[in-house]
Amino acid sequence: MRHEECEFVGGPLDGRTIEVIVGMTGQPPKSYEVPAGETTYVYHREHGERGRHRTPWVFVYAPDGKPPAGLKWPWSKRS
């Protein structure tokens, strides 16, 4: 399995760089959950800005525990 180093911004993992498993396309998962005892911290993936972050992908802390809503395609299943 391939790994890629990704930087974490905000929350308890702020400033850390962790190796994350990437998929067949070479991209890390859209959301990353970190279990810590009874709580679970949720991070969502964003593009890293050149010069500001060390890695091409950055995981940003989601304090409400949900990743941001993505694109809504008209043919996708409604929830």
C-alpha cells in the first residue's frame, strides 16, 4: 500500500505530519477520523497551498465532527 505524508491543521493534531494511506488515484481519503478514547476527531482534506504548507494535501480540523458538504449531483441519491 502506498502512503503519503499529509499535514494536519487545527485541532489536537495541529502542525503534525502523518503518513496517510492513499487510494489508486494517489489521493488520500476525503475525511480522516482520529479516535481518541471516547471522542473522535474529524478532519477533511483540502489542497495545500504552495509555500505555506509542506505537503500537497492538508487535513483541516472539523470542530462540529462533520466534513463540509460536497457537490450535489442531480443524479445522486437524495438523503
